[in-house]
Amino acid sequence: LPASVPLHQVDMYNETLQYVSFGNIANKSHGVLDEALISQDLVAKASARCSLIHSSYLVVAEGMEYADLVDQALRSKAFDDMSESETVAHQNSKTWRIRRHEYSFVNDENNPRFGKGTTRSVKKEKSALQQLEPLLISFKGKVDLKNPDCNIYLLEGICDNCVTDSGPKGITELLKILARKISSGAKVSVMAPKTRICITNTPLEPIAAFILCNLASIRENDKVLDPFAGSASVLLAASMISNSVRTVGIEIASDKFLSREKVRQDFSTRGLSQPLGLLIGNSMDSKIREEARKLIGGSEFDAIVCDPPYGIREAMSGSDSGYGGSAALFDLIDAIGRDRHLGTPLLKRGGKLVSFFPCLRGDNIEDLLPSNERLKRAGLLFEFKREQKLNSALSRWVLSFKSS
């Protein structure tokens, strides 16, 4: 690393770090708070299904000095399960590991391996551990650096206005947070395009697939349809969120262009339940939709989640409605309306349709959205829209509708 890092680069790095904090977390096993609004189990479940969360933590203590962290941690009883009495068999004690990460730094001339390229300094970590000794010696379990029962983190400089110059010998001090890891976020890397057996030209990226599924509020045992399934990124994400979901995909491309067998291998190699069906055909065809319903016992789907074809993919979709990049979604909404009119609804009452929607630079998204009349025929209520800019010329919006 260079001797000094330009401040604008440090600012860019720090701006990429985003965190959300909230209080009153129930900690029944550790007794941290009596009046709880959010349980640790709920935080863990939410984190595990979110592709935008790296990890969630229980904040045990914070302060400018390590001694303050030790005092708060001991008084909070947050580590009581780690400090069992000597009468408990040693082999039953929880293993643990502690890691220190620093964020609001410019550079450390005394530690050239530590800078903008890494948040972890082994030298500083060792020093911190020595100062936390009064807490750590109370732990009865062994240290496990690979797979511990308890992951403990020291997070320093993680928030704004948390630096003081009143440290020893005039050294800048950072606000220190001592935390226990609750859960990791969704492991989207395991379904990254480069790891897939079925490889296509335009796969939906894992983070986007998880976002669509979460906005559709997919839950255990839900029945999920992707009418433009492609290589089944959405169905993979749904199954990773809950392996009890029952998924069906419809894709117009034949096996010559997209191998259903390879798609199924992408599920089996990840230990996920197989889709109930990967149908070949146009989802605008009523017979194909009826076949999809039969796969779930003739009932309605709890959620329809999709990334309709546009650009290169739209040329293969078979849509000729003349709505440009919005054609596939409009066709789908019309199909939902026809099925509803015939008494064979595709989407159950209260179910959600969540879809991406393209918008070129210069276009007004409000002018492109499906009309209220079209939505009324389909029995859909518009909920919200969110924009993701893909490049200087194209954005895609995520749209959410609810069946009434």
C-alpha cells in the first residue's frame, strides 16, 4: 500500500459501509433486556433471507476505552452462557472467537499491511485482546478460529462523529463496539452465475432474485410461479429462502437453448427441493397456465415473481403487444385478468405479483405503468415501485401488485 491514502478514497470506502441499528432486542437466554420489541430469532430469520445484509449483531457494549467495554459486558450478562460455573463439564462449554475490524482509518504507518485494502490488523487485534482479558478469562470454553459457537466482534469507527483526540499520548481514538454475531445474511454467492450448471447469456443476478422474492413476502410452503423463468434464478432464491416452497417455472425457450436437466442440477447440487415443473411454452398460453396450476393441485399461486424479457430476451418472448420493453408484463397482467374472469385465478386473493420493469432514459415511469383499468380487470392493486439504475441509458424498476 502507498505511504498515504488520499482522503477522497477513504471517504469513498467509508460511504460503501451501511448499517442499520435498532434497540429493544429480546435476549431471553442472556437477559439483556426485559421489555423487548424484536426477538433475536426474528432478526436471525430476517437476516438469513436478505441478500443485502452481511451479518447481524447484538451490541453488548460501546465506548472509547476497552475498560468500558469490559465493565459493560460483565454487567449486561450478555456472555453469561460463556462463563458457566466450574461445576459444568468443560467439554460442554461454548467455543468462541473474537475478531477486530476498523473502518474510519486513513492509514497506519506503523502497520503497512493495514489500510484501505483490509479492515483487520492482527497487531491491533492482539493489543485489543490483552485489554479485554478481564472479560475473556471468564469464558470457560476453548477458542475455535474456524467454527466457533460464539462469534464476537470488535467494530471500531463504524459510525459518524465517533472519533476523539483525547486518547493516550494524543493518539486518535475510535468509538468501540463489542458485539455478538446473531446471524449471517443470505449466501448469494452459492448461486452466482459462475457457479451455475445451467449457464445463460442474461441470468438474473442473485441479489436481485432475493430482493424480488422478499418483496413478494415468500413464506414457508408458499406456491411460487415464475412465468419467465429462464435459468430459474428466482426459483432458486425462493427455495433458498425456504426449502419448503413449491415452485413452478414457465420458459418459452426449448431445451435446445436452455437445458431443464441442468437447471434441476442447480437445485440438487445445492440441496434444494426440485421445482414441481419447468414447463416449456409461452406463459400467455392459457393451456400452459392451466398446466402450471395442475402442478400445485389446481389451486392458485401465493406469489408470481418474475423478471420479464426485454432487450435481447424480449425478442424470444413471442410478445407482439406493441408496448416496447413493458410488453411482457402487460401481457401477463392481461392473462391474470382473463383467468380471473373465467373463475380459474392464477394468483390467490392477497397474493403478490412482483416484477422488474424497464425504463429508458428520458422516459417517465408514470407514463409507462399499467393503467388502472388494466389492473382492475386483473384484480390487482398497485403497491409500490423502486428504481435501480443499470447504466446511463436504462433503469429497471421493481413493481409490486397485490391481488384483491
